[in-house]
Amino acid sequence: MNPIQLFDTESSTFTYILAAPGEKEAVIIDPVERHWERDLQHLQRLGLKLRYVLETHAHADHVTSAGRLCELTGAVAAVPSGCGIAPAQKQLNDGELISFGTGEEIRVLHTPGHTAGSMSYVWRGNVFTGDTLLIDGCGRTDFQSGSADALFDSVNDKLFTLPDDTLMWPGHDYKGQAVSTIGWEKRHNTRLANRSRADFVQIMGELNLPKPKLIDVAVPANQNLGLPHGG
Amino acid sequence: MNPIQLFDTESSTFTYILAAPGEKEAVIIDPVERHWERDLQHLQRLGLKLRYVLETHAHADHVTSAGRLCELTGAVAAVPSGCGIAPAQKQLNDGELISFGTGEEIRVLHTPGHTAGSMSYVWRGNVFTGDTLLIDGCGRTDFQSGSADALFDSVNDKLFTLPDDTLMWPGHDYKGQAVSTIGWEKRHNTRLANRSRADFVQIMGELNLPKPKLIDVAVPANQNLGLPHGG
């Protein structure tokens, strides 16, 4: 059962709608502020009631629509407990299960590294990796308590221990790619396959990426679920 | 079981990869020339062998990679019999079944209107409608033996008789939308829901759309599966 994958061309962010066949409840992962109407339209067209809005982390490159979607639909915002997203109704911890529909379950994996609080989500043979693991790449580890060491462990000890045929759906892609598998990434991911910790930490330390343009706006906004700050 | 949906930003074309869980064979619908490597990489990452390349029609706005994918993978090009795509190994007719994997079946629906030969494909509760039916819209009917009358019949007599919860995956979208349902389109499609034939034919006759920029190149190229014409 694949998710419905939606894309934001400005930030190259993927949003996912999860719903099992015949079910009437859905979960959305990492919705983007400017697409809140598009995403509600998808739910309406598919006849789905939104139960949870999940965030993989407090994003630095775009603003979430989580708060607005929850206000408009009655859904619950469920977020990683370590991301400082205080107004969310549900703070998630490693190993927790999120239930929706008739017996659907999402398993929460704490996968720090891109940010200290980052989570991945496992559902029906799929894993949603946020910016921890990307297709043939990984998220940067140089801000928001990021850590190359932690990312190395998250990928090797958690994500790469999922079954090889697990479909891996990333938080971003910049090359028109949509989906991979854990098995392929284990064998071929340029940054992480068959690499020592020392090698990986060195690669990540030498990336010298520019500061994300929106980080000073986006992170505080996302820690408020994308809602205007009161007062 | 949803397909994997891929997008071409230049022509806003969707390409679909169909594979059932645990299966090793896949079908691709409407692949785009410039993305042949991306699409092969998807198949490789997912561990899938390509069995068929399906075209919904001879496209006027982009060139297909069908010929190249078939040459590189040994897949069979299966195309609507009325589209003049002579080199394809399999010419499809209305009602035909395409089998792949272990018991997977795609049902062929002849849905003329956008072009005289256009086909839609039904698989596991999904319908791939090409340019016959779009999300809250439909394909134009003013070239390639298009016919508003024929499109009206194709939609009302064939597509709208599928179960309401059938997921409808279009050939294009220009608004960031990805998927709809037959039920929603029957009730809400601006051009087609609850409209008389006369109304619809009048709307389509008054669109006055510009000629597609690539039509004189793309249609002959697509009728040769996107392969160079022999001297």
C-alpha cells in the first residue's frame, strides 16, 4: 500500500497522505503551508477524514500547514518530542504507535542526526525518513543540533535494519526521484553505503553548505505549527 | 494499491509505475523521453523488471521514452490500436486484459475524445485516464481526430460507470494536484459533472486554445515510440 506523494516545487518538499484501501481516515506527513488548500482538496476528493498531522522535524526550508490543517479538520498534530514544537497536542517518542482507521498503525522511530529530534515513520512496508535519509543521500547535519555521528547511527542501527524491500519515501528530492528501497540505499547510497563512521563524519564536515535562506523564519514558525504567534 | 506517480515539470506530465507488493514485474504508463534514466533508476531501486510500457495515446506535448525503455529492458510496448503507433509490439483493443506479475491484470478501456485512439487503463481500483479525464477538467478535443462528442460518451458511459471510490490518476496536472476519485469527478468536475452533451460540446468548442508548441514534432516521434526514424 503506497502513500499518495505530493510535491512542493519551491522547496522540493514531499508531503504524504496515508490511507488504506476502503478506510475513511487519513494521516498527512509534512504538509507545506502554501499547499493547505490543495491538500484539503485531496482529502475531500478521496473522501478521507484527517486524523493526524505528523511532522518529521521542525523544518528549516519551508513552513508547515500543520496548525491550520488541524484547526480546519479537527485532526491532531503529532510531532517529535525533541523538536520544540510546543503547541502540538501529541508529543511522540521512539517506539510509539499511532493508530488510525481500522487497525492502521504507524510506528515512530527516533532518527536524530539532521536535527536532534528528527523522527521517521513506518507504515505497511513503507518508511518516511524526513531529512534523515534521502534517495542516494542524506540530510545535512550542521544546524539545529544536527550531528553526523547521530545520523550515522540512526541510518545504520535503525533505518538499515528495516526489511530490504521497505519502500523509502524521503522528505525532499532535488532530482525528480520519488521513492527508493532500504535495500538499495544500504547497497548504493553514495554517502552511507559501506562507509565507515569516520569517513561519513568527514564528508559531512566538509560540505560547507550555505545557511538555509528561510531558517530564521521557518524554524520558529514550524515550532508553532505554522500558526501566527499570539501577542 | 497505489501506483508510483512521477512528474515531468516541463510538460506537467505524469508517468506511473505499477507493481503489486512482493511482485517483481512492473508496468510503466506514459514515460517521458527526458526521464528515461530516472525511470530506469526507479525500477532498479525497487527491484522491478519492466514487463510492459503502456501509452494512453500519441502525445502532442512531449516525447515518449517507450521505445528506448523497451530496447533497454526487453519490455513490450503496448499501445492503443487507433493511435498510429506502428512499431509497438502490442496493439491494444477495448476490453483487452494485460497480464503481468503473478495474476496482475490491467483492463483496457477505449476512451476516445482527446484523440480518436485514446485508451484508459484500469488496475486494482485505479484508473489511468491519460488526457481523457483530468482532475476537475478534461483534455482538449480540437486536434488529432479529437471529438467533444466522443469524449462526453467516453467519460459518461465508461469512466463514470467505474465504482465511485476508484482512484483516478490523470495524464497531466497543472495545479499541483495528484489524484482524484471517479465519485468526486462525477459530482464536481467543472466541465463534465451534471452537464448536458450540448453544453459540454459548446464549452469545448469555445476554448480557443493555442496549438501545442511541440505537436508537429511530438506526434510523429511518439508514433515511432520516441525512437529516431530510420533513413
